[in-house]
Amino acid sequence: MWDAIKKAASDMMEAGASLMRHGLAIEQILASPTLEIGLYNFRTYIFGIESDAEFANFRQAVTNQIMAAQQALQQAQSSAYDAWGTSYEDRLAYLHANIRSGESAGSNAQTQALQQRLAALGYMYQNMDMVWAEAQQAKAAATPPAPEPPA
């Protein structure tokens, strides 16, 4: 029984470490200085993943990052509406001022950065399966066929 508990704990620790590794890799990809370098890093990272289970952990890490980015964007947008206060009248005055100025509510630099991050993560999520399939095909093509048994 203790062995089963020990194995389960070990598996949980490994899964957590894997998610952290993938999370750091995602941050490095997003921090790439240019789009081309980011795309190269994204493809290179996925091509380096060894197993389907590890790819599933990568998918989970991207999903976690997307949920966190959505939550941060919602908080930033809701706090923008509270810029002049939290009462109904304050929010109405803030929105009216935004309409008169031609600026959309929540269009500050922080909100724009969060929107860009969410778009980049969405791109990663939408394209990771295609890149993974390419990686699997490349690995299959690189693997020499098994020798024929002697007749």
C-alpha cells in the first residue's frame, strides 16, 4: 500500500515539474524578440517533446496560461471601469468621457499587452497539434525500418 502511495506522489510531483518546465518554455517563446524567432522556438520546442504524455502536459500548460491570461485581461478591463470610482455614476461618467474622447474603455497599454499575450497563446493552442503531427512524421521518417528476419 505504501508503495502505491509513494508512486502516486512521485507521479504527481513529476506532472507538476513537467507543467512548470512547459510553462517556462512558453514564457521564453512569448518573450522572443521577433515573431519569426518566436515561431522557430515554438516549433523547435514541440519537435523536442519525446512522448504523447509529455505533449499532453504541454497542451495543459498552454491551456493554463490561456485561462490565466483571460482572467488577467478581465481584471484589467474591470479595473479600467473603476478608474473614476466604483459607483454607477462614476462608471457612467468614465464611459461618457471615453466616448467623447474617442478612446475605447480599457485601451491602455496593460490591456493591449494582455490582449497580445492572449492572441499569441491562442495561436500556440490552435497550431500545436499540427506542429506535433509534423514532428511525429519527421521522427517516423528518421527512424530506419526494422531489418528483415533471415529467411
